[in-house]
Amino acid sequence: MTTGGIRKPEKALTVQFVKSVTTAGKYFDGNGLFLRVKSNGTKQWVQRITIRRKRCELGLGNPSLVSLAAARETALENRKLARSGGDPMRAKKEAAAMLTFEQAARTVHELHKPTWRNVKHAAQFISTLETYAFPRMGNLKVGDVEPSDVLAVLSPIWTKKPETARRVRQRIGTVMKWAVAQGWSQDNPADAIAQALPKITKVQKHRKSLPYQEVQSCLRTIKASGAGITTKLALEFLVLTASRSGEVRGALWSEFDFHGASSATTATMATWEIPAERMKAKKSHRVPISERALTLLREAEPMIDDTGLVFVGTKMGKPLSDMTLSKLVKEHGFEVDVHGFRTSFRTWTQEQTNFPREVAEAALAHKLGDAVEQAYARSDLFDKRRIMMESWANFISLSERAV
């Protein structure tokens, strides 16, 4: 067989020779590839190659890990790259610097964190990948992630946990799009599996709501309970304004304009303007304050603290939690979602009033019509909404006149 230091024609080596040779020396194959055997018996694939007129040697790995066929393939690719003006050494360094999928995901998570609506969404992005994606493909170089890897992650949960699976796929896609932008991947494997996954009929999940006829009874029960005063005030205020939980729990005194109103016994022009960052549609929203809602705000005034929050939470410097309001309703026998009170209000406007649909939808901060219609509908129908919200407050009022 070949002897140390003697060049041989292309594909001179054999698998058996590579496995059995122990004599120190260099055993050449083709395309500059040779097997280096040291005196202590260790072996290494090496390629002698000229890169941009400079002769150098590239280590291609140990024969126990890199087969003869694999070494030949790498040597051929390196030679082609070098002949076209490329730099195999640089390419090798860049490949070594490439992040794993988990490393890339954590990098993307940090990059996107400031843009998420809240801490919860930021935490969910990485936690779902930790649970479902990292165990299967976290250690893969991000450029080596294949559609089959993504499919293996999603298949076990695609029909059992469709919403979770959809989000995991979306988040994998976000990471891979970043990898494409880095030049580490040619395409997004999360997009390539659409036809490989079964179609799932999306079931619309509606929030449990209370019939509007029972809202007054619910509020009366809660008012008579031993719950904290701030929690009870916040819940009733939420119902009166048909607002979302987060909007009410995060309400600040600085967002209210009382227009000189000082008594809940007289007509009020008080207004609450919720800033865009706390609105679902990311657009500020004005809310007319009814007489009853103004009374609740006056009752909350003595509890003002340094946070500026209207409804101060049980933890110092923190707003009420969403769970606090939900628990308050359910522990008193009303198996409904807090968000469902918006449905109660909307159904009341449909069945018990003549207020136009667009006025009721404006109260809920919903968009109506297509983009063209929205572009022309500049009014928020505020004055009409004030009349409507006063009527709603009278309907569910806890005052003696409503008993």
C-alpha cells in the first residue's frame, strides 16, 4: 500500500487501509487530501490547498468521526470554492461561529423583547420553545435545521394542542427568518411543512358571559361580599364602562378629566382617555364616565398612593391582577369570564335599546367596516356614547332606585 510521504493519484486510499494503517506518515488521496498518521498512532484528515495564491493546510477531522467518503466530498467542495475565489478557511470559521437553534432563539428573544406588549408575551415566546422545540432541535446548528426537525416538534401536539402548536410554529419561524437574514440558512423550514400537517378546523372559543338581566344581581352579590373594597370598585367600574380588564386595572388618575365635576348626584362630563399602549388596537380610546362610575372613582380617591393607580393592588406598587377580578366573580357562584361583561353590555344594547350598532361598537373600541370606511369614519360618536353609557348605568345601578 502507500508509504509515508508518497503522493498517489485520486482515490488511492481505501477504507480498510485508513482503518488499519499505524505507520507514521502522510498518505495522499486526491484533491490535496491526505491522511496524517502520527508516531503515537493518532490520525487526522488534512487537505493541502491553495487559497487566493496562498498555500495552506486544512484539518478535516479524525477518521474515526469523518469517513473517507465524507473527507473526499469536503476536499472536493473546498477545492471548487477555492478555484472560484472563495475561502474555505473562512467558511469553516463562520460555520463554527454559527449559533445553535437554542442560542439563536434566545438571541431573537432578547432582540424582540422591547417590542412585545407585555412581560407575559415575552416569557411565553421562550417558554414554549423550551418546552417543545429545544429538546428536539435546540442543539442543532441553526443552519442545519430541516423541515423534518420542525415537523417532529409539531406533530405530537398539532391536533392535541392546536393553538399551542400554531404559536410554536410561528416562533420557530421567527427564529429561522432571523437566521436567513444572518446568512446562516437559505430558507425558513417552518414554512415548508404546511402540506405535511393535517388541517384543523378552528373552533371559535367565546368568553363566558352573563345574561344582561343578571348583571345587576351579580354586582349586588359582590358588593355585599367581604372582598376588598378596591377589587369591588374595579369590577363594577369595568362593567359600567364596558372596558377590558387590563384597561381598568392599569387605569391612572392622570388619564381622567373631570371637567369640574364634583358630585355624583349631578350630570357629569367626566372623561377617561385610555392611552394607545394599553388598548388592544393600539389606538387611544375615550370613555364617557356615567354618574355611577364617577361615584366609584370618588370612593377610590382615599386610597390614592404613589403609583397613581386608581385601583390599587394588594401588593405594594402593583395594580390588581387579572386573576383577582376573575376569582372575585367565580367564587361567588358566577361561572363567567370578566371579559364577558362586555358581551352582556353589547347584548343589552341590541335587545333593550335603539342605539345604533356603530355607537355600541364604538363603546367597545371595535373597528367597523373595511379600511376605506374606517378612513372616512373619523368621529368616535362620543356624545351619543355618553347617553348610552348613562342608560347602561341606570339599568344595572346598585342604588336604591334600581331595587
